[in-house]
Amino acid sequence: MRVVIAVAVLATLLGTLPARAAPPAPVEAGKVFVGPQGEQVAVVPLTPREQKKFLLRIQGTGSVLDNLVLPYTVNDWSSLSTLRQSYTTQWHGKDYSPLVVVGKNTELHFPGGPGNGIAVLFDEARSQKLKPEEVYAQHQQQTQSGQLAKLMAFDRKAEEAVHDTAYAEALQLMNTFCGTSAAGTIDWATITEPVLKAQNISRYCVFPLTALKAMCDVSEEARRTVKARIQHFDCRFGAALEPALQGDRFVWTTTPEASNQEKAATRYFKKNL
């Protein structure tokens, strides 16, 4: 009986003790920038400040970034005369910088937006109302649910599909101008993951297609020749720029280190077709 009473008394005493407060969120007061159509980006510094880590919450863009609270690092390449910074995160395994500061100008970039971004201005009233702890809590919830990890992880198949689509569009345009029905493929086995992350693969693969398109646009003879000689295009990555016509198949071995690639393709076609 004494044991039961002691346990009851202890439980009562513990119940009267104040609950231990949760540790404060590792954030400082943030800033809000606003665009011309109501776009917003909240910039919340994480502590310790010297690590240059931030949380950004983008809203009102109508893009896939809206309401995501991703972790960012500030990259600074300022000169003595000009401030230059970018807030960079990982998006499908690649560096992505939606917020860029150049001098007194701040630009917001987002998928589907203008290529040169939109100008956003500091909004003092919204900044005063911003609750950085709420932004942090939203980030924690998205992290714990696995939502952010999925978006930040590299998806090779999805990345390949983007470039396959761009390559197919360029090929169709070339076929239209040359009156051909050639097929084409990117040889993904020749492209390593680091290269895929760092380079715009389709940009290098379409150089011979744009070269032929330009030739066919001004020459009936070029159209007849391309139609008679090439049925398939292969794009590969290698150590050097090496175009090669193999029967009715044109193999374009390219590398990011080579310059003037469209001109090189034009010279090869004029010499070998």
C-alpha cells in the first residue's frame, strides 16, 4: 500500500512541474522580397551565421518551387566594387540558384519563369511580420516526410528524358527543313553521372542537327544530299570531337571541351556528304 501511495504522490509532483521548453529554432530574423505579380521569397538565416546557411520559401510563382522550404548555401563571388551572391540548393541532384543578388538588384528565378528572372524588392512590412520559426517548422515537416529528399536527389532517368525530348524536337525541326525522316538517339552509356549533372547534354548533341537545318534552309542540293545519305543520327560523348559518317548513320562524338561545334559540324558535312 505504501508503495502505491508513494507512486501516486510522485506522479502528482511530476505533473505539477513545468514542462521543459523545446529548444529554440536555429534561425534568425529573415527578410521578404516581393515581385511585380505578388511573387514572394522569404530568406531566413540559420545559425551559426558564419556557415552561410539559409532557408528560402518561395511563393506566388505558380511553379513547383512554391511553398517548398529548401536548404540553401550562399555562394559569394563579389568584387571590390560589386556585390555578387547566389543562394544555391540541390534540385534533382544538381546545383540550382533561384535567388541571385548583383549589386543592388535581387533576381528570382523559377521553372517556367523568364529566362533572366524577375526583379524582387525588399519588403520591410512583410519582413517584420515574417515568423522565422514557422518557416523552420515547415522545413522540418517537409524534411521528415521525405518530400525534400525526393526533390533534391538525382533522378537520372528523369534527367535523360528531358534531354531526349529536347533532342527529338531539334531532330524533328531538322527533318522538316531537310524533308527527311531520320531517326536519332543519345547514347547514354557514354555519358557518366558527373557529366550529366554538370553539362547540358542536348545542347552538345544538337549541333550537327542545327548545322544541317541551316544548310537545308538555303540549298536544295543540301536537302537532296541529306535525304539520300543519312537515315540515323547518334550522339555520343568522348574525349574529343569526332564526327563520323558510317554508311547511312552519322555518329557525332562530342565533348564539352570542344569549341565552335556547329561550325565544325558544317565543315564536316560540306566535306564528306
